[in-house]
Amino acid sequence: MDNEDLTPVLEPEQRIGIGIIGCADIAVRRALPAIRRSPFRLVAVASRSQEKADSVAAEAGCAAVEGYERLLELPGIDAVYLPLPNSEHAKWAQRALEAGKHVLVEKPAVSAEETAQDLVALAEERGRVVMENFAFLWHPQHGQAQSLLADGAIGALRCFSGSFGIPPTDPCGIKYQANLGGGALWEVGCYPVRAAQEYLGPSARVLGASLRLDPELGVDISGAALLGDDDGVTANCSFGLSHDYRSTYELWGSEGRLVLDWAFTASPTSRPVLRLQQKGRERQFLAPASDQFLGVFAAFHGAVRDPAARAEHHHDLVRQAGLMSRIRAHALREDFQ
């Protein structure tokens, strides 16, 4: 189903008010256009700089606020989206929940399982949802892949293999700042790790991991993780910030292989191709064009309105934080032995 079909027609006064804390590039390029088409009503954007807030708000047609705390004090805001540096996620998610807001936090939400558990406990205590933004999950191509797998197109699943790498960018950028939670594992490694969990059982655990550290930058610039579950299904996840661009995963089964060539960053107008390979032949399936950011805001809106929908998001947040923290701990332990 196309994400546009998920958006109900509501009058502005009926829409749930949402605010954005932070004016990161991802918020301006992808989140703001999606919010305008979603069931939410954008009330305000906040920045540490009034000038920056004014610039983004003028384009978005909402109020501009200097300072994150001030946005949390505004009337009419029931939910917030947090596209802040990784190091700020836990702090501002907690403050937003304490202020009675539902929270959609940009990936990676937090770096420790205990922190994720604390946020979930606070959200449930306050009757709110806290959700991690892996927008790619809401693109229809992943539903198609899961349907093909369920229909036996590749037989029994044996292995997941996912890769996400991007070329080097400005070394002064946030993704290279250790004190802001930068590094390849957090920035790009989280994608194949999260995708793998759609195919591994609940017993998924870390079997091995490695990170390549750049001594000058002080962060990891590439790495790999091996996951596995009690059914013997494994997941190979590779990632990096010094690579030719790659955004893909494949499912390898007993009778075939299914490849998604544009798994994590499909544009709203693109139609990704799924390639099914069986006995030396290949069939292609074309996914519909879809704005995966609109999909994630529709899902977030659904969890805001329906308390029964929140448990799954809370479980996913804790599970992801646990696996990611164990991948890092395993890799650093191995690297220093």
C-alpha cells in the first residue's frame, strides 16, 4: 500500500500538533515535506539560533522558537520530532516525555539498552509513545520482500546480508564528531542491523563484530557485525563512511536469493527494484514510488492515537539499542585484545 493511502483527510483544527526540536538537514529536506502531507499539524520549529529557526519556519509556515525548552512549553504541541545530534537524543527525549509529549527520535535513538528501557518506562508511565525513526521500514518494498519470503520464493531463509556505506564528507561534520555520537556504526551501521531484525528471530544476538577506527578523527569509519538466532539464521551487516555508495540487503535461502538494491534511502519518486534469483533465472518486481518519511509520520501518528500500537515501537527501540551497544562492546573488546 502506498503511504499516501495512510493519510486521513482532517481539518487543520482536528490534527495533532507537532513541533520539531532542531533544524538538521534531514528535518528540512525530508521530515518537513512529509509532515505537511501527514495527519499532523506543524506548530513550531526550534533551533538554538533564532535566525535559523526563522528561516526554517518561514519555509514551513509555522512558528519559530529559539531554544528547545521553549518549544516544549508552547500550547498546542502534543508530539515532537527530534532530529538532533546523536549525543542529544536521550536528554531531549526524556525532557519531552516529562513535558507530556509523544516523541519520534531520529535514529540511532540512544546508545545503551538501559537508556532505552528508561525512556520506554517513562513513556509508559506518562501514557506516551517514544519511537525511533527508521523511515526505510515504511517503504512498501520491504513488505513485498517479506511477502515473497513468506510465500516460499527463496525457500527457507539461511542468511541476511546488508550493506550501507557512503563516501567521505566534510571531516568537521557531525558524523565524524565522537563527542556528538558520530562514527560509522551509529550513522550507517544501524540501518542493516535494524533491517536484519525483520528477518531474525527474537533470539538474535551478536556473534562477532569489528570496527576500523580513524585515529585522527577519533571515530570508527567502517565496520561489520555478524548476528545470529537460535534457528541458525545469520545476518552479515557491513557499513562505512569511507566507501563507494551502497544501500542494499539480500535474503539468501535454500532455493533462491532476493536482492533489494536500494533498501535504505529510496527517494519519494523512485521505484526500487527487487530481484528474485532462482535456479539461474532472475525475475524483477517493481516497488511503488512512496515517501518513506510520510510513512513513518503516519505510523507515529497512529501510535499517538492508539495506545495499543505503542508496545511494538517500544520493544523495537530497546531491542535495537541492545544489539547496537553489544556490537560496539564486542568490536572494541576484540580490537584491544
